[in-house]
Amino acid sequence: MKFCKAMNSQLLELPESVWAGLIDDLRRRGGGIREAGAFLLGELNGATRRVRTWIPYDDLDAGALAQGYVRLSTAAFTKLWAKCSELEMVVVGDIHTHPKGPRQSMSDMANPMISQAGHVALIVPNYAQGKVTPSDVSLNIYQGAKQWNSFFGHDAQRRIQLV
């Protein structure tokens, strides 16, 4: 039980400027008509995941968004790990947009971007159009075995801290 409790209390911490830049980038890349996403890079400090930068899916794989949903090639992950090594950071989560609400799709639940228990995935509604705050997104923590704990509204906002 301790393991699940710790995983549910994870905190994602981002400078306000990183949040604003990330949301603007997702908005621009999706153009209000398709999903866009990125891996969040930074450091781990206990239950806190500090986001320092991001690397968009389509920078890793030019065809990642071509089918209307996110699909990354194996080579994209090789590039991701190389970028992490170069920056001396780790993947602390991922983020992608959806056309409507911030709920995970069946595909999202069945295919985590990083299939390691504790991985954090954010879903941004409305293709990131308009002002997006942490309370607008969902924060989803992978438990393993295709199981997730998801947080919305105030619960998501408590776990996504802008500093």
C-alpha cells in the first residue's frame, strides 16, 4: 500500500515560464486541429518531478502526429535517450493534447508513453486552445499493468505546481 500511496502523491513542478512556453508550443504544433505532445525533461527529487524543458514528439519523429494520434517509432526513443544524456536530465513525464476534455483515451490507457509504474502523463483539453491552467488538465499516474490513477480539476492543480 505504501507504494501506491507514494505514487499518488507525486508532484510535478514547473517554472511558470516553462508551463507557458510548453502550452504555447503544443497549441502552435497542433494548430487547433490535431493532437500534439512532448516528453517532459528534468530531475527527480523524491516524489517531486521538476520539469526544466520538453522535447516535442514530432522533433523526435517527424511522422509522430501524421495519423491524427501520437505514434512514435523505436528510433524516436533512441533520440529521446540521447537528448536526456546530452542535457543530463531524465524523462519526468509526458504531455499531449486532446480535442475535447482531458480524459485519457482507451489507447492512452493501454499504451503509456513510458510503461514504468510511476510515470506521469498530462492530458491538455481543446488542443491547448485558450488559456490553460493546471486545473484544466488531467494528471495521470501509471500504476503498471495498464492501470492508472487520474486527477482532475483541483486535485490535478494540487499536483502540478507552477513556481
